[in-house]
Amino acid sequence: MIDLRKIAKKQLFPTSNVHISRLILFESTRRPKYKHRDFKTSWGRAEVKGKLGQVHADLIEAITSNAIDGYETEEGDLIVLVDPYVIRKSMGKDGTPYSQSTLMDKVEDLKSAVITLHINRDDNETPYFLLDGILVRIEPSKRSVINKLNGKKRFFWKVTLTKTYKEIMMTDIPMYYDPHLLVGLSGVSQGLVRHIYTHKGTPNGGWFLDNLLERVGVDIGNSNELKNRHRELKKDADLLLNLGINIENGRVVNTKTV
């Protein structure tokens, strides 16, 4: 059984943070469509205009968790240095690197998304954030590594993240884990794991499954959608159990916290 919170190597930046997962910046599907979503919870509110799903979460988390170096610009954006091959390996299944062309499509989605966040704080203040895209640009770096297979240079990427995403990532409650462990799951299972990981403990007897699905954006009033999500979770049962997530008799337990 894998413990997500113990396998992550020492990282320069958090993989994600609590409110990014709880406010569903990334829809719980691997095949999102362009939407204007407005999601309200007890933790706050997120308004998302764009096409953002779990595969986009895979990409941004692969970037932040595998950063080799990073620094702030004068404007307050965050530039991180990454090896593009490592990013593609992190997002790929069964040891196969993720498609370069498809990855760049996801980059465009991250650049064009507009997100407004209202995060509820203990002091009752509600900061307002406007993200004009999570990601600003990707450009080649002068730094490189030698590809052992062909002996050629592979140049690293300089990835610029917006000032606002940097502030949320660095000032909110951080989460550290290896996102590669989630790529074999369906989108709803990924959303579920990412949400559960924001909690330090498990309620007595576990969460009610459908309540948890509603928290990750599933329309539980739509019987067909709910049936399909249950089927996907059942298919992922072994992978989820290996991550410590046990679903049984309509309840969900994180075995790492009980």
C-alpha cells in the first residue's frame, strides 16, 4: 500500500494545496469541456471559465513537484525550471511518456482559463483572487541535460506561473505528493483522492460516498451520471485501495488516517 504523503521526494514547491482541491479548480473528469462553473462550498467559492480537468491538474502538479529551480519575476510571477521529459513521464501511463502535442494542448487550456476565487478564512476575511490563466508561458532554458539514448542535448523548460497562482500555492495549506501515482485512475477517482488528501482524518465510519462525490462536483441528482461515476470507482477499486482509499457499502475510508 502506497502512502502518498511519504513517498514524495524533497520538493522546492508544493504539489498543490488544500483550496485548489476543495474548490474544484480542476473538474473531476479527464475529458473536460469548456464551461463556466460556479462552485460554492463551506470553504469558499470558485468561478471557473475554461476547460480544466484532472489531466490539467496532472500537468500543473507535475511541473510544481518536479521543479529543478525557481525564482520570482519583478512582476511577481513564478518561473520554475523543469525537464520536459520528466513532466511527460509523470503524466504518462505504464512507463510511456505523455504525448508532447497533447501536452501542449493542455498548456493552452491552462493559459486561457480565468478563475475567480473567494476563500473563507478563520478571521472572516474573504480574499479575492483573479487568475488570468494559471500558466503564463513555457519557453526553452539555456540549461540542458544530455539524453542518454541519443547523446543529444535536451533543453529544460522555463515555465511561468501567474502571480496569483503562486500566491495561492505558496500561502495556502500545502500538499506534497507524487502526482504520477494518480494518472492511472479515472477522473472522478483522481478528484476524490485529491479531495480526501486535504483532510487530516477520516470521519467516524467514513464519508458517505455520494456526499463526497457531490463535494468533487458530481451531479448526484442525475441518476445516469451517478451510476457512471460509481462504475468508474468500482473499476478503480484496486488502485484506490493501493493508495489507502477503501470504498465499501457506500462509505469511503482513508486507511492512512484511521
